Amino acid sequence: MPDSKKKIVLLSNITVGLLISKLCRKYDFYQPEGYDTWVQEVINPSAGLYSFGADAVVVLLDGTEARNWKSVEEGSGRLGLWKQAVSTLVFNITTLPIFVSTIDIRENRIKSLSERKHRYEWGNEWYQFVQGLAERKGNVYIFDLADTISEIGRKQFYSNKMWYMGSVPYSRDGLNAVATEINRVLGSAFSSRKKIIALDLDDTLWGGIIGEDGIDGIELSDHKEGQRYYDFQRQMLEMKNRGIVLAINSKNNLEDAEAAIQGHPAMLLRDEDFVSRKINWENKAINLKAMESELNITEGGFIFIDDNPVQRETVKGECPEMLVPDFPEDTTELLTFAEDIWFDYCRPLRVLGEDRKKTQMYQNEAKRKQEMSVSFNLDEYIAKLEMAVDIHRMRESEIERVVQLINKTNQFNVTTKRYIRAEVEAIAANPNNAIYVAYSSDKYGDSGLVSVVILIGDGSDARIDTFLMSCRVMGRKLEDVMINEIAAKYGGKLTGEFIPTAKNAPVKELYDRLGFEMVADEDGHRIYELKEYQKKAFESYKEIKFEG
Amino acid sequence: MEQKFLDFVAEIMEVDEVSMTMSYNEGKWDSLMMLTLVMELEAEYGVSIPMENLGNVKTLADLYKLVN
């Protein structure tokens, strides 16, 4: 499903044909007939907008028409109309992502040096409106067009010729920038996001070579030339605070590197900001592969940043799915280099509480692994971890996290069915179904909401439609505990299904292991049945809470 | 020079280069395409074509004259 062409409704007060022609290879677009008819489209319940079967809606508002606004009232009236239209849209569409643009108001510039410029107030009024929606509504996001325009500059972004000839206010550069930004915001909704950035140290997190230049000789400071590395580190830190985890992959003597990481006064990233450190003389691709299995993150979730083209080529050759961006030749571009990586590959629609704790969670996981290496068997290990699990019916406040897991879990996912929020709500609303969630925690910390089970049909014919688990907690019998409780609730009878994908091999034998009997197998698509299941006791668990 | 121009136009219009001639006026030859061509040709040739001159453009040959 992630590979099929998504259907996008594009609503705008300008002609968007040229924009669509730049994006139509990747997406199928619907736009209302006629010029500036988007408001009518929104308020007409039988409009194509609502019957197109869209996957997302983009509202792109241009402020060029403000040059024609004859009075402040006209401008305010226009904004008021647009607010009403967007509110109606958001009222009508509660499930699909809606991206609403900010507006660069191009008020007439013939003004004295003391006259009031309304574009600041209007621009801010609109921003506050859209920001408010994004905070209150789970499916509204900001498409910050005004920011894109500021970054490029109006002179370069707009073209009078294009406006007069085609009702398109954008220049060639402007069109490309808007297309890029639309592509990026849609990418946040529909393309998988990277999870980890593995970073080189020398000439990447600081300038120079620590082993040769020493802690006082490397370039790194909070001002002047050394600030380009300081700023790059801050970009990494900002990403880390939004759920991307960081790692080090560097050829160095451990003591030299550690001295700088812990002791340099201008280091923003310290030991505790990394989930893994490979500081050695090993081949970097081997280090990365070790990280993949250590952290349980697939190669496709990795970004590797290194200034050395030879290292990059080696890694590209050995790890073909890893993203290895070209390092900027001019290191004053490091800051924007990091921004582009964020926008293109990392920026999520929203940052949830679970995301902010990612680094901590991976670090706890490392401690658990350590514990495991000194334990003799799995039950003993689980007992040492002091595992606690809380399984209950999904609550309203948990829907967002459940939808997130449904759409991004690949490995421990028996059917890999993807549902949007509305579908999850519809399933939950039917009293014949049940959605269970599980929280796990242990002595090293809380893992949060890590598993979802969707059961369709009650009583004697309950079918497990979805069974997924965050890969962080795999291998701790959590799945056994969950089925144990749920099966007991359903009188020991359940039907399971396994649909093979490129990524869910880890759960291929799951149902066999849990005591289900395979009753059908068509090209690997298997149906299982559990009959007369007897509830077991899991003594290795410190606490099991189940609320049916 | 002319061939390079025609190849460039063919690429913009997503038409087979072989069928592209100075008198081409089929398919997607509409006002939107005209605008796209002007925009891309201005960037490619580093020129600015005044709107006044575009009113008389009937064929690719006319456009070719304008960019040179």
C-alpha cells in the first residue's frame, strides 16, 4: 500500500496546473473546475472534493490578490471567508490529513514610511487560525508556504509575467520551491521516516582531527568559524528532541574521542545523546550493520553522515538501503544541509510523547541486552527485568498512537493492514469488535504503548485482524502473555491470520509457536485456529494487568 | 543550435524528439504549455522575453527567434 499512488485534492485561489504537472508522477491530483472556485467546492457536499476518494487535502492560498483589496474591510472579509471555508473543510473531513498553507499577503507597497501595513496583522491572524486548528484537530497540519517564500525571497519567488499571462504568481524557481514543499509535507504523511542518524566525528561534528589536533586544536565554538559545527550539532540535537536517535560511527581512538565528547566546552552533543557509539578502527559498514542488529533498526531507517567520500562509497556499497547524503563541500552549509535532511527524510506530521523519549528507550534497551547476556535463559532474563504489562481496551486518548503503530510497524506485524484514524474509530465503535493495547515497563523504564491487537467478531468467531508490536519489546514473551489473556477472555477460541510481506519474517511462525493450528496456507498467506486453549501462568512476569 | 532548441522543447513538452519540428502545433500546445515553454526557455537561454512579443508567437520558429 505505501507504494501505490496517493490521491491528493489541491484547493487553491490560483491556477495550479503547472504545479500539478510537476508532481503528477508521484501523486494523482484532483482540483476543482474553474478559477478560484475552492470555497464553493468546499461548501458543496456533492462536490468532487468529497467523492474523489482522496488520501489527503492540500489548501494552497496565495496572497497576490491582496494588491487588489481596496480597503482593510475587504481584506478582513476575504480572510474571514477563507477561515469559514477551511473550518467547513475541517468539519467535513475529520480523517484525512489536511495541509493548510500560511499566506504571504502581498499588500500594495505604495505606502509612506509611517503608514500601517496590514499584511503583518493579516498574515499573523491567518497563522494563528491555522496553528489553532493544527493543535486542536488531529488531522490538520501546517504547510508553511510563507516560510518557503521568505527563505527564497519574493523577487525570486514571484513572477509578474507568469501572473499576468497565466494567473500563476510564481516564477520558475517559485514553482519548483512550492512543488518541493508540497512533496515534503506529503512525504511526512506517506513516506516512511528515517529513525537514526549515524554520525562521523572528525570534520563532521567538529572541524579537524581529534587524534592529531587535540581537544584544543579542533574547530568547534559557539561563535565565528567554529560555530558551523556547533550549529550542525544543534540541528542534530533538535532532531533528537523530536524522536530521531543519534549514533557515532568514527575511526578514532576511543580515549581521544571521549575526551572531546565529554570535555570540550562547545560540544552540544554529549555521551547521553547517543544510543550507540562505534569509535574504533573497524570498517564503518561493519559498525553500521552491528548497530542495525543491536538497536533492531532496519537498514532503511538509517542515515549515515560522513565528510569522507571514500567512507560514504563503502557504506553505500555494503548497505544499499541506507541513506548516505553527499556532505556539503562548503561547511558553512552544514546548517541548511541538516535542515534539508530533516524536511526530506525525518520530519513527522506530529511529535508524540513516545517520540521524545526515544533515545532514553533505546538506551534502556541496551541495558536490558546487557542483562540478557548474563542470564541463562529467557524466563530468568524476563524475571530479572521485572517486566510489567498492562493490557486494556483502547481508550480515546490512545487512538493517535495506535494509528501511528498500525501505519509504521513492519516487522512484528502479522497482517500489516494499514488503517487511517477513521477506520480505527469505526472498528472500535462496533461492539462486536475489540481493540486491545498493551503497555510494557520494566526496571529500566517505561516503553509506553507498544502493542495493538484488533479482534473482529465477538463470542465464538473472534478473528485477530491485526496483531503488531513495537520491535523494541520483541523477544520478551509479551506476545505470549497477550494471547494468553485474550484467548481466555474469548473462551479459548481464536482465529489468526498471517500475510507475508518483505519485512514480517520475524512473525512467520508466531501462531505456530503460540499453539495455534494452521488450517489453510495459500502461497504463504496462512489461516490459523486456536481451540480449547488453557490459560497459563507467566511467573516470570512481575505484573500482568488485563482489563477485558 | 536549432536542434538543441527543438530537443529542449521536446523534453519540456514530453514529446518524442523525432517528431518535434519548428512547425509543431499538436497535442499539448495550449496556453499553459506556452507559459511553461516561455518560463523554461527564459531560464535555459538566460533571456527575458517581453510579453509584447509573445502575442505574435504562432509557431516554435517564432519562439526560437525570440530567444536568440
